[in-house]
Amino acid sequence: MATDILAEITGMLVEVVGDDQLLAEEVTMRTTFNEDLALESIEFVALAELLHHRYGARVDLMGFLAEKDMDAILAMSVGELVTHIGRVTHASLAATAASPASATSTASAG
């Protein structure tokens, strides 16, 4: 699952900064947004929009960043974001599967 999320985020980063600036092969879990990618704040906003389109409101990049101090934001790696998305999406899927409404709709669909 983390590999899939990393691939999606990598694609989004290439879209945000341009394939002339970033090759997908350059992005790993250890790649940092600040030092390695030199992402500007406007690019973080663009990434947040792409994440929202892909994952919905459950993945809130700005909310995730707001929980960190400036040093943590500057040192943040792609892997941290991948892990966060994995946790959030896994928790969301687990909550959906456990909700009575999903059990009812699943039973009525079958």
C-alpha cells in the first residue's frame, strides 16, 4: 500500500513542479520536501489540492502541517506524508467497513 501511495504522491509532485524539474525516479521515502525538492509554499498548496482531489477531505495536508513546528515541516520527508496518508485512509476504510450503514448497503447490494 505504501508503494502505491508513494507512486501517487510522486506523480503529483512531478505534476506540481514539472517533469523538467523532477524525475519520478528521484523521489523516495527519504526525499525531503524542503532540502531535496525545494518546494515553495505555493507548490505545497497545489499538492494539497491534488491530495484532496485524490483522497478527499480525509487527507488534509494543511492540517497535517499545522500539527508540526517549523523545524519538523522543513525536515519532513515524502515518507512521512506517505505514512500519514496510509494511516488516514486505512482508518477511514476500517471505519466505513465497521459502520452499520455500510453493512446495510452491502447486504442490500448483494
